[in-house]
Amino acid sequence: MVVDVVSAVLAFGVVYFLAGARVIQQFERGVLFRLGHAHEKLRGPGFTMIVPVVDRLRKVNLQIVTMPIPAQEGITRDNVTVRVDAVVYFKVLHPRDAIINVEDYRFAVLQVAQTSLRSIIGKSDLDDLLSNREKLNEGLALMIDSPALGWGIQIDRVEIKDVSLPETMKRSMARQAEAARDRRARVINADAELQASKKLAQAAAAMSHEPAALQLRLLQTVTAVAAEKNSTLVLPFPVELLRFLERAAQNPQQDAAAAVAPASAPAASSVVMPEPSTANEIPGEPPGVEPSVEAQPAELSDGELPEVRLGEAEPDAGTVTEDGK
């Protein structure tokens, strides 16, 4: 009889021990409810005992929780429809408040994060969502952290992951970016042309004092073009070279004209025109000497002059030659 009682007591003790034994991990804290009343003191990590049926132990994880926020669709302040998703990092700072003040703190944080994200989308411009995300992340974290403090939750950080745009908006932004790059390229090209023109003006001023520099530059250009191994080579000639060749061609002609002029002068002085005889001046009688000018009665066209030939006059008694006869 005694043995049975002892055995029953031992069995009850073992069952009681197994029913009240609890192990709390290092990253957890235990909130003890005894007959529905929460104790102020938390149960730390390790082995602990509770009263079966009377006590109830709730474990709370103190690690940082990573919770993704589903993509939320909204309209920005500049009337652009976007879809934005984010991720929130939080941890339980006060386990007793997280158990008592809110039914499910994870679900509560998720709902607050979704509504806060929609509010941020409506208050921001598209450019801010794309380029100024750090400021938006800080504002979103403050909006979520404000109600979460009463739940014993601390928001560590909030990050916007992706911003989805409509296809039409993507094409518009691509055209805008292309136009901006084209404008920058043209500005850079114009600046380069301005600098090059200044350098060319300085080079032209330097070459104007030394004409030989222009010839050297021409030879350098010919060398650069010849290195390309082209089949056709167009060589420009400077105007000064053409003028020099023109003057060189005119000088021999002037020298030849000056040499011909003295040789023709003595021949012209040896010509003696015959004087008409006084006997041939009697009216009514034909002259004794044939006329020295013969007229050609040929018909002349408009603008054509008549051809005149000078004949040789026969010498008479009144004509004196160079020999004195």
C-alpha cells in the first residue's frame, strides 16, 4: 500500500515537472501570465519552471525581423501611377507591451507599413521616388515608428526596394534622357569648336608674319593625307604661289616685246614716199605715175574694214634715193 502511494507521488511529481519545465533561448524573453495576470518580471534565457494549469508562458523573439511590404500602387503628386514595394526591419523592444498592447504585432506593423507607404507615394514626386530615396526612407520609418512605440516595437530601418513605372512613362523618360545627353554632347562639341577656333586664329596670326610657315603646314598636310594610302590626292595650291607663277610667265613676254621694238625702228625710217610730179598735176590729163594705193571693190560685211594695199611707186626725175641717183 505504501509502495503504491509512493509510486503515485513520484509519478505525479515527474508529470508535474515535465508539465512545468520550460527552456527559453538566448534571443527570447518569457512573459508569465498567472491566472491571467501578467507578471512584471520577465523570464530570462535558460531553464525555468511554471505552475501547470495556473501559469502560461509566452515567449517573445527579440531578434530583428525582416518583413517585406507588398507592392502598393498609388499616384504621385505629379499624377504618375507607380507601384512601389519596400522592406521594413524592426525588433521587439518591450516584450510585455508587445504581448499585452497589441494582438499580433507582426500583422500590425505590416498594415501600418502598407498605409505609410501609400501616403509617402501620394506626397512625393516621381523624381523623388527615383533619386531621393534616402529622405523617403527616413520619412517612412518615422511614420511607422510613431504608432509602433506603443506596441513595444522599435523600427530599425525601412528601405524602398523597387519602383515600377508604366511602359509609356518609361519610353518618355528614355526620350528625355536621350535629349539631355544629346544637348550635353552638342554643348561639349560647341565648346570644343570655340576653343579650336581661338587656337586657329592664333596660328593664323603667327603664320601671317612668316609666309614660309604656310608652306610647311601645306607639306605637313600632304604628309598626313599620304599616310592614309588614298588613291586620289587633292593638293591645294596657295594663292601666293599662283600669283608668283603668273608674274614669272608675264616677264618673258615683256622682255621679248622690248627686244622686237628697237629692231623694227630702222626699217621704218628707210621707207621714202614718192612725191607727185608737177607735170601730172595738169587738170584733165592722166597722171604719169600709177597710184600707189589700190582699193578693193569687194563687198564688205557689217563691221568689216576694207583691205588697203600699199604699192611700190616708180621713181621719176623728182625722186631722190638713198644712193643719190
